[in-house]
Amino acid sequence: MSSAVSDRLPTFPWDKLEPYKKTAAAHPDGIVDLSVGTPVDPVPDLIQKALIDAADSPGYPTVWGTPALRDAITGWLERRLGAREVTHRHVLPIVGSKELVAWLPTQLGLGPGDRVAYPRLAYPTYEVGARLARAQYEVYDDPTALDPTNLRLLWLNSPSNPTGRVLSKAELTRIVAWARRHGVLVFSDECYLELGWEADPVSVLHPDVNGGSYEGVVAVHSLSKRSNLAGYRAAFLAGDPAVLGPLLEIRKHGGMMTSAPTQAAVVAALGDDVHVREQRARYAARRALLREALLSHGFRIEHSEASLYLWATRGESCWTTVAALADRGILVAPGDFYGEAGEQFVRVALTATDERVRAAVDRL
């Protein structure tokens, strides 16, 4: 019976990269893994301390989170994103953002005949979520050019994974207005919002974008990148209470709860901006080194004005590029993992130690 579900899914893309990983690992100075964007820097001390202090948590946590957690989320939304009049009803903790992306269409009750749309170059899990729900899925360049008939869920992703492209405030405003006219629910994946380099990303929760109303709009945020908490599975939703209320009930029945120590850690993380600035500085330095090395090596870099990646091409098959870099002990992600439009690009992650980044620069 389980195969009936797994048969709906595409081949797990990262399995295709294994032979190239072995080649890169055989380099005399070891592999420089710039493929998966997994944090490598330490979890800030104040977050670790909050986790440890909450370690004696024998009871079940609540799905909605503690009042302190909801206060921390609403406070951060107002302080950092410029959101207004955010209450506890406007937020919902989740167990990492990937879980939400994969199961959202199912939890929204979507199925055959319903349509889900996401960017032409995108995180593969948007498609996975639609497949799990047996909904139809399609890609777009401009979402307002889509036929809105039976379009139930529109994914935005700014800053983009993989391209690092940022949607302007004007673009977001236009898209939100179009979606509302046609009754299309907007979920905006903003997990890289605090990592803008050549642009200042804006949230759909900003009143200039949504007109002061959260109707039909939900933002997805994660602490994996900004606070190095990928191992904690810490994320949250914010937006329309009419959407989040039913999701809360479903997730209560499903036991989708963030652990109590993690909730305490998130409170500490959202209350401190210093560690975020320090981590941004680390990534900015690595980005500058890798960008210059790639350009000097004959690559062209497109978009990449934000996020943790450089979207690079040499005008050849992405797999040719992956193989060439693997021979130098450098592993990157092939662009076609993110859609056919990426077949001549590779995604180069900034998530390696300073020492490994310097090694990659030397080899290039």
C-alpha cells in the first residue's frame, strides 16, 4: 500500500549526485561540499543555553506553542518585517518548513482537479506536495499570467531557492492583488528573507504589499539559515487566521508539534538580532570569495542578489559543470534539480566553513 503513495513521487534528486560526490571526496585535500545548503557554523550560545534550560520538559508540548513563543514570533514580525496588528491568531509554529511545504496541499484538502502553481525554477518540494495530494501542478514565470480556474494554491518564493532572485515590493503587491481578485490562496516562502545582499527583500506581510489585510496571504519563515537551526526543525507560519485556524486543528489531530526545548530556543533566537548580523557577515565574506573565483573561472552569475546560493553557468549542461567541478573536489547542485529551465546552471551554496571555501577558491 505504501508503494501507491511513493509511486506518486519523483526520483529523489540528490541520489543522482552520489557518483559525483564520490569523485569529489577522492580529491587529495578532501571534498568541498557546496551542494546542499546545510548550515555548518555553531548554534549561537544563547540559543543553546535556552534549549538546555528547557531540557527538563517531560510533558507534551502544544502544537500552537507557548504564549512566550507566540509573543516572540509576533514581536519579530512587527520589528523585522514591518507587519502590523499581528496577534497570536496570526501565527502557527511548524516542524521545519519542508514538512509544511510537503504536506500543505493535503492539509488544505486539495486533490484531483485542484491546481497548485510555483515558480519555473523552484524548490522541488512544492511539486512533491502537490503530488502527495494528487493535485495538478504547474510552473510559472509570472503568476498573474496563469489561468485562475481551480488554482487553489499559489507558491511565491522570494528570495528564491535556487536563483536568489528577489521580488520587488511592486511585484508582490501586484501578485497579491491579482490572487485576491481570483480567490487564490498565496503562500509566500520567505525563508531566506534576512539574507539580502544586493536587494532588500520584502515580505507579503508588509502593509504596503497587502494593504493592511492578511486575507488570503500566509508567509513561511524558518530559523534554519538565519540562526543555524536546521537541526532543531524550527519554523513558523504567519498570516490569515482563517487559513491558520483550520491548519492548527488538523495539526493538533496529527500531533505535528515542535518540541518544548526547541520552542524555548526559538524564543531566544527571535529575540536577538546580534547573532543574525554576525552570521550574515560570515556568509557575505564567503559569498564575495566564491563569486570572484567563479567569475574568474569563466562562470556567469545570474540573479543571486539574496539567499545562500550563487546561480552560475558556463553555458553548458549542468551535469558537465558538476563533473568538471567534482574533478577539482568541489561538489555543487545541478540546476535541473530545480526545473528544466536550470539545465545549464549550477547552484553553489555558501554553507561551507571558511577553510573549505578558501580551498574551493584555490582550486578554481
